[in-house]
Amino acid sequence: MKSTTPLTFSAKATLPVGFRAAGIIAGLKKNRQRDMALFFSDSPATLAGTFTTNQVKAATVRLDTERVANIGMAHGIIVNSGQANACTGKAGMRDAKAMAEHTATQFGIAPELVLVCSTGRIGVPLQMDRIRPGIEKLAGALSPTGGEDAARAIMTTDLVPKRYTTRFIANGRPCRLTGIAKGSGMIQPNMATMLAFLLTDAAIDRRALQKALKAAVDQSFNRITVDADQSTNDTALLLANGRAGNTPLKPGHRDWPAFVAALDGLTFRLAMDMVRDGEGAQKLVTVRVQGARTAADAEAAARSVANSFLVKTSWVGSTPNWGRVMDALGYSPAKVDETKVEIFYDKLLAVQKGLKAGASMARLSKVVAKKQFTLTIDLHLGRQAATVYSCDCTEDYIRINK
Amino acid sequence: MKSTTPLTFSAKATLPVGFRAAGIIAGLKKNRQRDMALFFSDSPATLAGTFTTNQVKAATVRLDTERVANIGMAHGIIVNSGQANACTGKAGMRDAKAMAEHTATQFGIAPELVLVCSTGRIGVPLQMDRIRPGIEKLAGALSPTGGEDAARAIMTTDLVPKRYTTRFIANGRPCRLTGIAKGSGMIQPNMATMLAFLLTDAAIDRRALQKALKAAVDQSFNRITVDADQSTNDTALLLANGRAGNTPLKPGHRDWPAFVAALDGLTFRLAMDMVRDGEGAQKLVTVRVQGARTAADAEAAARSVANSFLVKTSWVGSTPNWGRVMDALGYSPAKVDETKVEIFYDKLLAVQKGLKAGASMARLSKVVAKKQFTLTIDLHLGRQAATVYSCDCTEDYIRINK
């Protein structure tokens, strides 16, 4: 056993060695906020990516999916917010490729080594006349300290930037992992309107990198829900440029667990920030279902509760409306026997055998009034469990989206 | 061919011959509004019923389901609003039976001939000390003109009573069919927090009655959605007391189609009123999916769009946000090829081959601004179609439920 210092995650976008970034105003949004970002590795980096499972996919998702699968290396990622470049047909794909090409031209690299991400409104064409000068501006603005600007430039309805940096050791060499992400509507299973860019200077085997990313995403971004709407643009990209000089990490390498812990911890923190900053959200609610007959049942029951708008609206106030939780369990595809259900609000038992239990409404209300609480539901039908992270649904959610 | 006068549906609860009703204040709600209703047939009536498919079922649903299956006859229906009598365990079942018994006692009939419905808050016990005197009061208040009071007494968050009366002919005898129903949250597939009481003085074969009710419900109450939440209490009951003196209607009887048309038309109108009066709703939107590969795909695609909160919030304003419609189609379980999708707002083509089509935003906005419009989506993958009726989701929905 090796003793390691515990991982720390700072809410900063301190880029790993060999990475630079920038975030600028290209004029794609009406409000004169930063709307384009560039992430760049000075040397080609090993690449992994996961994408939305929506059948309607943005041009950028189709382009990047192909590049992750066939090339597996990247130099940079060019990002715009304001327009999603989804439902834009052949012109959209042409624009996505042009973004990569124009970026590549600035650095004299192959266009295939540039990935492209867009977020914003679906069905409108990209404003390429603003994006081209934006790319040139970004190339000039690239800086090792540009992570914060980039984190702001990818925001849409996000209220706060989301970024963390952590450190780990590989072959005795210090490595850094930085994650920069955005939410915050169209958030649900299998990636949301979320973009996440994960950058590390560790050297990592390509297949292992993809496997680690998939596993991390499954336990973080794929476990959150804001509104049960799954976006056309969800993308998580992970670049490892190897500048730390370690021997490439993969399962079996003694430092592989350190990287996995860093990646898992980072993506989980980014995911929780997305829920907390969900459109209109005021609280983060962990919905844990245990005692389910099957893993699929646990997942279905947790999602049914976490996505019920009657449940989510009840969390706005401080009313422990467990009847709505029972209702949502009952209509989920999961096997439920109402006479066995137990529901806890944090540690307080609210429902036992499907009936009101000991905890007083006053005590339960105090839990629901908190900024963060956990609903634990035991179906008492088996041994499987699943956790989904959700938020309340306030009038602001409607105001933002109407 | 027999010429018949076209069916007319008046928005009144004019009870059929031999039926009486009442609606009174028993004190179950805080606001001193009517909260108990009784429907009574002076002679035993043939009975049909359909119920929620939620696994968590109110005591009343379990009781009535058993009575519909095993007895198939009824004299009366006792209803309370304010408490749902769901998640109330054995005490709840005892209370439900006691409601039937106490009602039966007033008329000297068998308790098994009384059905019981509750609607309101889940998980709280019925206030039997108020319900018992309520039942006595109702028995005294029963009247052939009591339908309107009863329609008001079953309301919860409904803003308007929902009732229609229509007429048809069987064996040359005039028959009447009256429907009284309530919405208006927890409204989604397979019955909603909805109660519907359908009363006719026609004589109808019991099996045919059940079959006709099931078919009518499938095309009306099961095709609407307000918030995708399915309730624990949904119940539709149909009583036919035969007082019109016709020979019992069933398929093959020349007047069977007249009854079916009356029943289908009536339940459809009640269902549309439920959507229009959905919690916070300001408009009724028909979502029709055609060109689906399978019937299940058509249904899944229509429900995905009709239940998307991003789509529903976009209808609040007058923004034809078809990108969100494309997104919801894409994450539905239905097979979708975005390059084939066509979307119409009423008759205006907004999307063709997955891309923005000819109609200007200004013209599309005029459609979305209407109190009622139809979204027609052609997947161009097959020949199956499905229609779901939905509404917009306004800030009022949150205000009502938080």
C-alpha cells in the first residue's frame, strides 16, 4: 500500500502544463458576453470523448464522434455559445468543419486535430462571419492563464462558471487535471446540454482514457437531471498531452487509480455544480433508491421521482409532500409494492410500509427547506440501488425558457 | 342507412331519467367550497369502470376495481374531494368501505352497490367525522337537478366544472348520457388525477358497456397530458340504468353505434376541457405524430414532445421553438431520422427534412400565440400515427404546486 495525499479540488481553471486557453467576445450573443473559447495543447494530446445519445445530433457532435473514433488525437477544441449548430443539415456540417479548419490554419496543424463544440439555440445557422474573426482573436489571446475566460465563454443560461483543478502523481511526477464545463437546461440522462472539457498533462493510454472517461461520465453527468430534456449537443472531451513525462497510465499501472480518482472526483463535482446551477434551481436533491429488484428498476424508480415535476415543484417550498413521491414511484416502470416502501428525508423516516411514519411534518419540513438534502427510498424488494441528482423546479425555470 | 340527427353536446349536467345527484359542503377543504358529491340511480344500474394503472392505488380504486369486476351493478357513487385516501393502508380501506356502507344505510341498499371515489391530498387519513354527516346531508339533498352541484363538489384545482349532456335514440326511445368529470394536475397517460362519472338511462349489456368505456377512455382521458404525472386515484365509472326501456345495447344492435358515438364524443369533450383547465394552462395544443414506423413509435414520439417541459414552456410565449420539438423527438424511444422530419404549426410548414422550412417566424408566431393549435409531425418512416393533447406550462403551474 502506498500512502497518498488526499485529493483536493480547487474551484479554479489552472491549466495543466502545455495547455493554453482563451475566451473572447465574438458577438454571437446579444448581451456582449464572452461567447467563444479555445482550448489548445502545444503538443498533440491523446483524446477521449462521450456524446449525447439523442438521435438528433448537432453537426459538431457528429464531427467530433468521428474524430474521437478514428483519430484519437487532438491539438485543440474550438467552442462557440449562442447557436447550437443542430438541425442545420449539410450547411451545419460545412460550418463545423470550417471552424476546425480555420482554427488549424492559425497554428499550421491538420484540421482533423481540432474538435468543435457548439451550444445555444437549435435550428439557426452559425454566424460564420463573426466566428471566423473570433477564431483569429482566440488564437492571439491563448494563454496558460486563459482557463477562467474560457469557462465563462462557454456559458449559456449558466449563472456561474464551472471549473475545478486537481493534482495527482504518476511515476513520481506531478500531474494536473483541469475540468471546465457548462449546464444548465436540457439536463437529463445520458448527457445534457452540457459541455465538459477535461485536460491533463499526464500521459495516458488511449483506450484506457476512453474507458475512464465513459466510467466517470456514467457516474456524474449521466446521473443528473434538471428537466428530463436531453440535448442534441452534449459532449465531454478529455485530452491527455503527456507533458508530465510519466509512462502512459492504464489499468495495471500503479498510479492508474490515482488518475481515476482524480477524474471521477472532478467530473462528479462539475456535475453537482450543474444541478445546483440548473435553470431556476435553488436546491440540490439527491434521490437514492435502494432495495430494488433489479438495477434497471432502481434506475427507473430514481429517475421517475427525480424527474416528476410535481415532486420537483413540491421541493420549492418546504412541504415534505411524500405522497407525490409515492405516486411517482407507482407509475415508474420499476416493480413497486406500496406496502413495503420506506422513505427517508435525510435521516428522518417519513414513510414506512407505504404509510406515514413517525417524523413530524415540522421536522420533515426543516429538511426540505435546506439547500441540499437526500431522499432515500427503500423499495424492500431486492438489493439493487441507484442515485440520481436533481433540483427543485421554480417559477424561474418557466421564466427562463418561455 | 338510417338518418339520425347529429349529436349535440350541451355543457350542462342534465341527469338522465332515474338519476339524482347532490354536491354539498362537508368541511373537508379549508375554503368552504363543496367537497362531497353523491350520484344515485333509483334502480340498480349496469356498471363499467376503468382505473389508474399506477402501482400505488388509492383504497377507493382497489375497492371499486373489485366491485366493477365482481358485481358489475351499482346504485350510487359517493365522492369526496380534499383527501385522496391513497397511501392510507388498512385504515384507508376501512374508511372507503365505511363510506359505502354509510351511504347504503341511507337508502337501505347493499353496501356493495355503492362505489367510492376520493381526490385530493395523498397520505392523509379521511376526516370520517365530517364525511359521515356529509353523507347524510347528501342523501337528503339528492335531486334530479343536482348534477351541477355535484360537478362543483368534485373539483380540486379545477377552475371550472366539467360536464356535458347528450342525447341519442335506442329502439326509438330517447336516451340521455351525462358526464361529469374533474382534472387538473397529475394528468398523463392511462388516466390522470381525474374522476369521470358517466350516467345513462339506456339499457346496455354489461360486457359491451365495459368494452365501450375502455375504448372511449383510450381515445380521450388516456390521450391527454398536463404534467406527465399519473395519479393514484384515476377512475372513470359508467352507469346504465335502463330506464329508457330499450332492449339492451351491444354490438350488433342497430343503435349501438349511436351510443358509442355519444360516449366517445362526451368523453373526448370532457378530456379536452381537462387539458384546457390543466393547472396553469393557457392553451390547448394537439400533438399529432404521423409517418411513424410502428404504432408504439408514434405514441412514444407524440408523448415525448407533449411531455417535454422545454417544449411546453416554449408554448407560453409565442415563440415557435421547433428546435426543442426536434430535440424531444430525438431522445424519444421512437425511431427518428432527423433528415426526414417535417413539422407543421397548424397548416404552416416550419421544418422540412429536419431543417427550417419556408414559413417565416412571424407567421409561425401567430399560430403559437393562439389559444389552440396543432403541431403535426411527420417522421416519414412509416404509416403509423398517434395524437396526444397537451397544454403549455406556465409559472402558474409551479405556483399551484409548490
